[in-house]
Amino acid sequence: MHDKMGGIYEIRVQGGGANHRLFCLLERDAADLGGSSIVAVDGLSKPPRTAASPRDYKRVRRYADEFLLERTVLR
């Protein structure tokens, strides 16, 4: 993703008449996670050909920032 969502990765799946999104962070060499990991921070489903709301993206960013802050404190 880009701009304010930089550093967050999006997995997209279509099914059941909706588009599903899973938002993840890539964590390298995380000893407490057993090594390099994909960390899911949020997800959403929406009707096809519609945009997710800015509120949804804000929530994803907030969860990602909370995770990253905890990682910084633990190191």
C-alpha cells in the first residue's frame, strides 16, 4: 500500500458476493514470533466495485501503529 498506509500489505480475496481484505505487516527476524512472520492486523469485507471507507483505513493504520509501538517497547 502507499502514502499513509505504507508498510501495510493487503491480501485480497473475492467470494460469496463480496471482496475480502486482510491487512498485514511483515515482521523480520522476530525471535518472540518464532522468526520472520506475517502479522494480520485487521480485515474487512465490502461489496464488489466499492471503496472501503476512510474510517476503515484509519482503523487499520491505528492497529498497525499499536503493534509497531509494542514491538519497539519490547526490543
